[in-house]
Amino acid sequence: MTLVSSSSRRPFSWWLAAIAVPLIGFTLALRAGDDLAQGPSSEDPAIIEVATGLEHPWSLALLPDGRMLVTERPGRMRWVNGDGTLSAPLTGVPTVQAAGQGGLLDIVPSPRFTSDQTIFFTFSEPADADGAPTTDTPAPLSRTALARAKVSASGLSDVRVLYRQQPAVGGQLHYGSRIVFGRDGNLWVGLGERYSQRDKAQTLDNTLGKVVRLTPDGAPPPDNPFVNRPGALPEIWSIGHRNIQGATLNPATGELWTLEHGAKGGDEVNRDLPGRNYGWPLITWGTDYDGTKIGEGTAREGLEQPLHYWVPSISPSGAAFYTGNAFPQWRGSLLVGGLSGKQLVRLTVDGNRVTGEQRLLKDLDQRVRDVRQGPDGFVYLLTDAPDGKLLKLQPAKAP
């Protein structure tokens, strides 16, 4: 591995005050940019290049045995070898609609990977004009799909599509998507509203702009919040989302936290609870791309407020709570990759409140697509570029 850079000592700012918003439960939303106070100085981490030459890498799976799998949006999945070289693309990957924001997306190992050698992954699945899956691309329609497969040195086997977003629609935007396993063994998948279908994020007869919760076989668990509601799809967990590109389990509570893109401003961090409505497109802290108003304002009774939001946008993507020992000052923080923001953001968290923000790696000038904590306590990042990289963050000075 090659040392790219080790950073110098820099000051950073803590965000100490929150904006109170009128909503049930007295939730506070903290906005980046409000009420700055100078905090202590801190060193940025050293940046190590682990692998290069990845074409728009999207997700990284850190396996229990120390191996790594990476997805590339055009439809390739590869092993990252110990010396940083990449394997040939694995066989057995389904056909993807690799256009716009679509392609091969998230990947996570099974909680029992050591014994079952199974992975779960999402991709934009092409569909014909009737909504049926097709291997012909480009196809008129597409949707986010969740698949499961066994993985070996050379490829995937026993590939099974477990779940397909409903309905398949046209366009190439807002697929989501992140996969998170809960402590009960079930999993959540964050699904975008596909941009042109944003009003459907508020209705229960589809899974556009939703989080769905599934068993490892793709079925809705019987305790999902809308299982017994007439006209509602039983897999739905929460509604009113725009484009979830970050999601992670809060290790302190076992709850799902999601991060989604706003339009022009209004990116959100949400504590994603069952049956809740997160407001899109009825309320938002952002505006449309032409500056016009979206919805009814920033708050409405019965609609959830974000724990934190960004104006202007950073386009949050991969996220992980840090629990390791390599960066003790980060422990308990939420690390968030920024795409348009080209940075790594560290959010300090106190219970269910975001209490501060530190912006890191701005000099790197790279779109950060995924963020993972390794078993070694270091932090691994993917940069979204035609020549994308897998980077490792470690302390700039040995302890």
C-alpha cells in the first residue's frame, strides 16, 4: 500500500446549538452552519491508498476473515486482494441498468457469513414495458432490486432476487439504496422515489420513497408496522423519503439511522422508526433546483423532523457509527461521506441528538461514496470517480 498523504494539524469547528422546530415530541434538528463555536484542534488522519483503478465504486463489504469485496456501478463485483490488486470481475452478477445513477449498488455480508458465505446486494434491475425483469439493456423501465448469493473466489452462485421495488418506472435517478441488518436478523433497504415519482413517497400502495423491512428470504416480517393495514404493502417500514444513499445501525440502540439527499439543500439524517412519515415531498429544508418552493414548508404536525440537515447540500452517502479504538476521539460519532461536498463529515451524537459536526478530508477533493469501519478499527472509504479508489484512514501519529 502506498502512502498518499498525512495531514497537518488543523482547527475544526464544533456545532453547539440546535434549531428548535415545532414538532411533536420536541425533536431538535441541527442544521450545519448555525451557531458556530471554536473547538479544540485535531489532526486529520493519514490517508493510505489500498486499491486504485475502480470505475465508480459504490460499496465495500469488509468480511469477517479480513477479505474485501467491492462493487462498481457499471455492474462489476471484485475481490480486493491483500496487496491492493483487484480480482477479475466475478461471474454470476445479474444484469444491471447501468445508466445515470443506476448500476450495481450496495453490498453487505450475511450476519452468518463465516458459515454461509452469503452476501446481499442491491442493483438497478432492467424491466420491460410491462414491468417484467429483462436482461435487455437499456430497458424502458427499471427498479431497485435486492439479491442474495453465495460468493467464492471466482464468482456468485445460487443467485436469487429476493425483492423488487414496486413499481418499475422510467428514468435513471434516485434508486437509493443501502442495506442494513438489524439485531433480529431482518434487514432494511432504503429505496429512492425515482425523482419523477416523488408524490408516491406519501402513499402505501408502492415502495417508491420508502424503507422496507424484510426477512433474509425477502418476506415481510409479521411485526412490520403496516402489515394489517388494508391497501398497504406489508414490507413498508417508513415513508416520505427522497433518495436514501446512507444507512447504518446505531450501535447504542439497535435502531436504523438513514441519510437522504434533499433537492437544493435539505439533506437529512433521520432516526428511522416504524410507521413514521419523514415528510417528502410535503416538507423539506431545501428548495427545488430552480429555487422554487417544494411542499408546505419545513414542518407539519404528524411528519418527522430530521435529527440534522444540511443547507447547502453535501449529498450524504455511505455512513457508519465509529466504535473502534484507532480514533478514540471519534468513538460514538457518525461518519458520513459527502459526494457533492467532497469530504468526510463526523457528527457527534448524544443519545438521539446530533450535537456537533467536524468536516474532514476537504483537501482530498474527492466524492466520498462509502464509509466502513474495519475490524482493525481503521476507517475505509470509496471515492466515486472513473478512476475511483479504496482508501484507509489511520491515525497520523502512532499512539
